[in-house]
Amino acid sequence: MARQDVCVGRSGPSALRNATVYHIGTSDTTKITGQSSMMRYNRLLAVLLPVCGGCVVVNQNLDPTSELAEARVKPGITVLLSDSLHLIRGKRIGLLTNQTGINERGTSDIDLLRDRRARDANVQLVQLFSPEHGLRGTEDRPNIESGVDAKSGLPVYSLYGQQTMAPPDSILGRLDALVFDLQDIGTRTWTYVGAMVYSMRASARVHKPFIVLDRPNPITGYIIEGPVLDNSLANPEDPTPGRPGLAYALWPIPLRHGMTIGELALYFNDVMKIHAELRVVPAQGWRRDVWFDLTGLPWVKPSPNMPSLQSAMVYPGLVAFEATNLSVGRGTPEAFQRVGAPWLNAAATVALLRDREIPGVRFYAESFTPVNPTDGKYGGQTIPGIRVSVTNRSALQSARVGATLLWAINKTAGTRLIIDNRGFDLRFGAPAVREALLRGVDPDVLIDREYKAAYAFRERTRQYLIYR
């Protein structure tokens, strides 16, 4: 399947061949070259926008993976050690990573950067940094302590206290380079991207190279969904004592951005004028239309409540419900695939949802019991719930799912639904959309309006895209 951009209108996606093709040079995997075809893209965009609500995909199979593209992918850490070792040869390096920083065989970056190949190149891994959830990804709380990694004996500096923070200049100053390897989830709200931006800015400040080991976008790089984060909400700045940071709401980008974390690094380094000495080591073999479970790479939970790719697929649409009095399934094996509350009229809400015929998903009224949920919502209670089951991932529009859920629950719950408006908006991205949904405006109309801004973002970011 060729690289594509996709219009995900209310009836499903339609493919639009990308107007820009990028190549990774075999002799230098950190070099990005590109050639644009703006006239062709503008003609296609002019046709696309008026018809985006009428695109159709029909498939009766349950998530038919046999029809999807596959690839054998090697992540950036493998490419670094086999092809781009010169970037760290003879250097004292720090590593910002967690349990997702592994190669295609499941071996940790921490071990790989201390094995014979690294030692022969006189690479010295001397400092670890950990993001939210800690070095091993088991923590789901604030104030994660720094310490010593029991397995490697290396010092670990935690970048997560009350919020995501930048690494201190005093530690970076003792290094020759900082290497970054964390799995993104393809959604604007992921704090690992904030950790990357803050660390990239800190590296630039002390004039140290910042090396990103790239990984696939697990929910593909060819579907883009709004809303784009409202400018009034975005905060790209580092946290300070007088102003908290927003690692999950950095910049006006779509909810589902369609980029890898390496591509985001290139984009943010430019538009935020960070001016880091940035090197992105691409993943080998990945294409934009390949889902994570078809890459051959092992799935490792990127956070305690992201148990599966199925959760990652629905997460963009459900993450905003963390700012409501609904559970999103934390404390169950299907976190972010369901919502529920004691007051929820699940049957009536599901009836409304089924009438909408949202492509790519089915809704079921299904009770569940959160066990020790880290959000503190309804622990030990069996509560009415709505499960979101993906039937066709290529047709799935998670933002549309989230918008329609809010619209339907508000209709059946009334004043029992409580929303932290700012918290919801920081995640979903658009106060005007939330307000309109709560007034009862058709969610399809609202979400269809968001695609113009989402595709404008894709046009602005083509020069940063690494993969076909």
C-alpha cells in the first residue's frame, strides 16, 4: 500500500496520495531530503475539503488486519548501533528512556549502549533520565524520585515531580550528548513529547547534541484528526516556579497528529526556535500506513494504563474524559476503551450512539469494576459502562467517537455529568467544540469542520516527514 493521507469524514476514510516524498539516505540515516509538489497537492486539497464528510469505507469484518500493510521494522536504537555509531563514538552520554526503549528483540537500550559494540566505540553511558511513570514504567503517581537503577547501577534523574520537568543544566553539562528514546502514542496529549521538548531545549542551552532514536507512530502516520489545540490553551514553555508547564498541551497541533516522535522533534526544533543540535535516527523499514502490531516489534505498555494497541487506537477520543466524573476504565484491562459511572444510563446512551452509525466502532452497554484505579474513580464499585469496540481501524475516527460520546452522555445524564472545562479543553483541544456539543449541536457537523485545520497542519509539516 502506498503512502497516503486520509480524509476521515463521517462515513469513513478516503485515500489521498501524499504530495511529498521523502527518502532516507542509505549512507547517512540522519539526513532528510525532500521534494514538494505543491500544485498537485493544492488541487487535491481543493477537491477534498468540500467532500470530506462523504467519504465511504464499508467492511463487515472485525478489524480486518489481513487487509493492512505490514513491514519488518528496526527501531532507531538498532540503526544507531549498526549504521550511525559515529554520533556517539567516544562520548559520555545520557539517556532519556523507559521500558519502551528496546530493540526489535526486546533488549533494553540501557544494555545495548553498554554492550561490546558500544564499548569498542568508547561510548560511555553515564546518566539515565526517566519521564512520567518512571524508568520501568510502573509508577502512576506524581513525585517520582531520582535514584540508582538497580539493574545497571547507573544514576537515574527523574523528570517527573508534580509535572514533567527539564533535565538540569548541571547534569547535562557533564555529558557530551543526550540520547532520547521513548515510545510516542500518536496523540497530542502524550507527556513524553513534552519531556522531549524540554530536554531538547536544555541541551541547546548547554550546547550539547540531542539525538532522537525514532520509533513508529503506533496508530499510523497517515490519518490526521482534529481538533487542533486552541492557541489560547497551548504552552510550549518550560515549567517555572511561577508558571506550571503543559507537557501534554504544548502547541497547536491536531489531536491525532500523524507524526513520529522524531518528526515531531524536527518540527518543534524549528517552529519553537529551539536551535538544538538535533539528530534524528530513523526507524528502518517503517511506512506511514503500517500499524504497530504489523511491524514485528514487541508491544510494551508505554504507560501503566495503555495496555494494548486497541487502547491506543481509542485513546485520542477518550482521554478528555479524564477531566469528567466518568471513569475511563483505569483499573481494568481495557483502559481507554470504555467509560462509566454509577449515574450513567448506559443503555439509553448506547441507543443514541448506535443511531449515529459511527464508522469503525461498535458500542456496547457493559458494566465494569475498576480495581485500585489511579484516578480514584469508583474503585471496587461495579458501575454501568459503555465499551468502545474497534471493528475497522482504518475507518476509525477517534475524535468523532469522543465528540459523539460527550454529546450522547450529556443528553442522557444532564446535570449528573460534571466536567472540568479547562481540563477537558486542554486534552480535546477546542473549547468551542465542547460548548457546542453540550448545547446539542450535531457532533458530525462539528468534527467535519475540524478537518480543514488538521489538513492545513499536515501541509505545514510535510517538510519534516521522514517516512513514505
